[in-house]
Amino acid sequence: MDSTRVTEHPNSHEGHQPGAAGPNAPADPRGALLRTPDPSAQGSSSTALPPQSGPLGSPAPAEARRAATGTPAGSHGTPAPSDGHGPAGTPAPAGPEHSQPSAAEPDPHRPRPVPGSIPAQSEAPAVPDRRKGQGPAPGTPMPMRRDGDRLRFVGAATRRIARGIDLDEIVMGLCRATVPTYSDAILVYLRDPLPVGDERPTGPVVLRLRRTDRIPEDRDTEGFLLPALQSEPDLGATSELCEVRPGGALAEVLRGVRPVFADAPAARAALPELIGEELTIPGGQRAILAPLRGRRRVIGAALFLRRPDRPAFEADDLLVAAQLATHSALGIDKAVLYGREAYIADELQRTMLPETLPRPTGVRLASRYLPAAETARVGGDWYDAIPLPGSRVALVVGDVMGHSMTSAAIMGQLRTTAQTLAGLDLPPQEVLHHLDEQAQRLGTDRMATCLYAVYDPVAHRITIANAGHPPPVLLHLGGRAEVLRVPPGAPIGVGGVDFEAVELDAPAGATLLLYTDGLVESRLRDVWTGIEQLREKLAATAQLTGADHSPPLEALCDEVLDMLGPGDRDDDIALLAARFDGIAPSDVAVWHLDPEETAPGKARRLARRALSRWDMEDMSDSVELLVSEVVTNAVRYASRPVSLRLLRTDVLRCEVGDDVPQLPRLRQARATDEGGRGLYLVNRLARRWGATRLSTGKVVWFELNRG
């Protein structure tokens, strides 16, 4: 059970919530120091405020104010409005806050009244920098001497905390807002791990030191040394863990929710459990322990410290600490929820895109994906490369309309459907037709564009079908870039539209670029202008490497993305580049065998001759054995000629095709069986093997490593 889970109780400061800071409030809480006007700078004007002394937040004696302003003891200035109570319910100090000049001697430099109860502030000499460890000069006021200063500080500090969007920014905002204006040092502890939403953490409550900040230690502080804190600590090396014991003193303080002084009995017993026994906390109300409570439970604690030579905290500073702790805890809670949502969205997008691209024979691939914005990492753009039978490869790029989780989910379903259809070896136009039907089944408003291409490295040809997608760009080896003329077609999801495929040459050394419209279309340019700029960019990049060499594929993708200007990121970008290497005709051997009993022997002889021509006789034994077994299985059930093809690339690949759609299964033959050992031999001797169903039958293939 979570020992720090508490019931929401109204705090004593809820009735004193500070409003929005006035227009003169400093933007940075470090500058929220009360500046007293210099009497010498204003001559003998009676509006100059005298230097004040005394404890932090206490008014100067009335006699000192009258003596400094020249007001007789029996006279009275115009009193400031007051309800008779201070901010914590204590009686307001007697006498006016400011003495006003007489009506006979008007002061042209008199500040205009400030609305509300916040007194007007005048310029004053700069207060010494407390971060350097230097105390204020005698008579110089300390920070937040009045209630208005606290209001301005809380307003500026909460605004700074609220600017953070992630956990580290919020915690850093709390530290930077409080040091040195409010405290000399701060330690922020958070639960490890932080609970997310309504989930109930299991196990003991553990607090980890998340961040610290302090004024640099530049001079002696009466023997007291603050903990060795850093503005940018190495959390991996300096993080400290504290396990909150159920029923212990620290658990009781956290359960109470309200900030407490360190010299209070409950805090005095809880601090050693939080920070350890070796650190000494100054006495005299110079430390405040403030629990950080989120929406559901306590998620940490903040410890505010002041040095012994500084004024001690006052009762009203507990209200300030409560405000800071509340705003910080709620911000941390929201940051954790936002981080979880961003993590889920990022993982969803990552799993729906290929983790790695395949390495098919005769083609090299590279890809890029850029979300529309870092804060919206989900979208409907996708790309894919799917190996097909016969050493072919399917290249797919698509774009589902929208930038939401729904778009990403639809994209995942369409990508899975495209992979399934590619496994059936359907023509590109048929694949788009079935994708269109699938989109209509998902909903009437599920629209997407898609381009599906199949590259054959043996024939050096590519077949492309388009469904409302921007046309691909082909970069030739000599540096010429052209936009391929592909029928545009209608988007997927329209329904009742036929798709048309075209077959084009794919020369060796050429590069095909498939992309989504986020690369070429934005608010600053239309899609055709962007396509022309893309073509020019590809041609210019190819000129850098010369006419005889193609630009490196990865560098080419980076150069393409560099064409985007500052205002061109309106949509997701998916980019797929394919470099066509092809397979030379001299590295391909193809035969057709009649389904006869003599076919396996003929296949062995043909394979031996091809290996001899390629100077690969050392592989003859293993190749002849495996070819014989695969061809035997094919002619046993085939009714049409069986195809046999050998491909010599970085490996030796053998493909046997027949007109029987049933795929073979690997099984363990019994000792009395006469057959059933062919695929077992293939599985043991081949580097890889597989079987793929075609529209006209199937192909069984295997690969062997070359010498």
C-alpha cells in the first residue's frame, strides 16, 4: 500500500492564493528584489523611502520613518488601505506604509498609485548579488520584505515553472526561480519511478535526488557548510536514494502535505531519513521541507535552505513554499503524463515502420522518416521494401490523411495488407485495388495515397502503379533526373476506380526516389513546384560526383532533406531511395525442364556446366545434391514445365518454380520412410532457403555461400 497516498485536505494558504502579478512584476524571479529609492538621488523630496532594517518582512519602526521623512511626531500621512490584518491573519503594523508630501508642495516625480494593495515601487541602488555569497550592505532591504513582494515573487516563479513542458524543465524552473531570491539552496527529491496517471505503484516508496541548486560557497558561513550542490549535477553519479519507511517520520511529513520548518519536531526526525545523517541543517527556521503532491499522491519533496548569516524564514514563507510545491508537483504530474503519451505515440510510429530495410539482390536501399513536429510524432506516412520471388523487390510508399493516432493505426493496417498482398505476388495494380477495398472496409472517410513498384534486377525493368501519389523521380547515372510519367490514379478509399500499371526501364546505376508530399508541398509552394525543385536538387547533387559515379545513397537522402526551408515542415516526410545495381546476364542461367523422371539428372548436368563456366567447381557436389532434391519434389506433382534458375551474386542462389500452389513443409522422416528427406538436406546444407506462393504456382529457393 502506498504510504504516502493522502486524502486532499484544504491547506491554510488556500484562502490566500496570490493573484496575477502586476504589470511591473519582474519577468525573472531572481530580480524580484525590493529596491528602495536612494535619498541622495532624489534630493530633499519627501517621497523618498528611508532604508529599513529589522527582520525579513517586518516593517521599520514608526519613529524611524518619521525621522527619515521629517514628519512631526503628532502628524499623520495618508494611510494606505488596510483591513487590519496581514497576509497570515496577523494585525497589520500601525501607521502608514508611506508618508505622503503635503498638498502645498506637490512633487512632480511622485509615483502614480498602483491598483490594489501593492504599494508603488521606486528605483533603488542595485542589491548585491547573493549568488556570490556577499551579504547586503547595512540598511539595504532584503528580498520580499512586504506582502506585495511575495505576491510578485510567487507570480513570477509560478510562471517560470509553468513554462516547462518536460520533467527536467519543470524541476530546473523550480530551482532557478527560488535560488537566490527565496532560498540559498534547494534539493528536489522525486519518486523513483514516478507514478503515471491513476496507476498504483507497487513496492516501497523510493525518493531519488533529482536536482540541486545553490549559491556558490565563496566565504565562511560561521562553520556551517551547505551540502556540496551543483547547478548541473551528474545525476548518474551523485543521485541519492531514500526509501520511505511506512509509518516513519518522513512518511508522516509527506502524508501531511503542508510545508514545515526543519526545526519542527516532525521534520527534525524526518530530515535524517531524507538527506542522511552526515549533512547538517541550520537551525532557527532556516530550512523548509515541502512535500510535492500531484493529482493523486505525494510524488516527492523539496528542501529549501538558507545560510546561518541570512535572515530566517518567516511564517508567511510557508505559504510561498506551499504555492511553489503545488505548482511544481502538478506540472511534474502533467509532464509525466505527457511523456507517457509521447512515448506511446513514438513506439506506435516506430513499430509501424520497418526497423531495418532488407538487402535484396541487385538493389541497395536507404530511407528517411521525419515527423511533422517533435511534439506530434505520429502520422500516416509509411514506406516499405518487400522481397519477392525471383530476386525481385516491391517498393512501397504511402500517406494516410491526417496526423493523429487514428491515421497511424490506419497506416499500420494498410501496410500489413500491402505486405500480405505482396506475398501473393500480385501485379501492382491488383495490390492497389485490394488496398482500396480494405480502406473502404475501415470507414468511408479513410483516404490514402500510395505508390507500389516492383523491380526485377534480372530484366532491369520496373513496374509501377499509382493511387493519387506524387510521381517518383529517377536519377540516371550520367546525372540526368527525370520525373517518371505514371498515371496518377485516384486515392485509396475512393472506390470504384481502376488502377493502371506501367513498365519502365531501370538501368544499372540509376536511383529511384519515392517520397510523400510533405517533401515537395508546403504553404510556401505547390506540389509541382516542389517536384521540380527536387529534380533540380538531385541533378545538382549528381554533378558533384561526376558522370561515371552515382552519389552515395545515404548522403543523397540527406541532401534531399536539406532542400527543406524553415517553413517547409507542414507534413510528415517518408523517403525511400533505391539504387539499381541489377544482375548481369552473364551471372544468370535459366532452363525449363519437362516434368519427367529424367528431369533431376538433367538438372544436375546443367548446374554442373554453369558452375564450371563460373569457375565454381568446388561447389558442384553440394549444388547438384540440393538441385536434384528440389527438382524431384517439383516434377513429382507438376503438370507443366519446371523452371530452374541459378543466380551468381555475392551468394549462389537456386530457384525452382512449378505450377503447384501447395508449399512444401519441412518434416522429420521416419526410419522406415522411403522419402521425405529432401527438404531436410536443404535445411542442413543451405545458407538460407524458402518457398513463396505465386499467382501461377510457387517457387522454392535456396542460397549457398560462395567458396
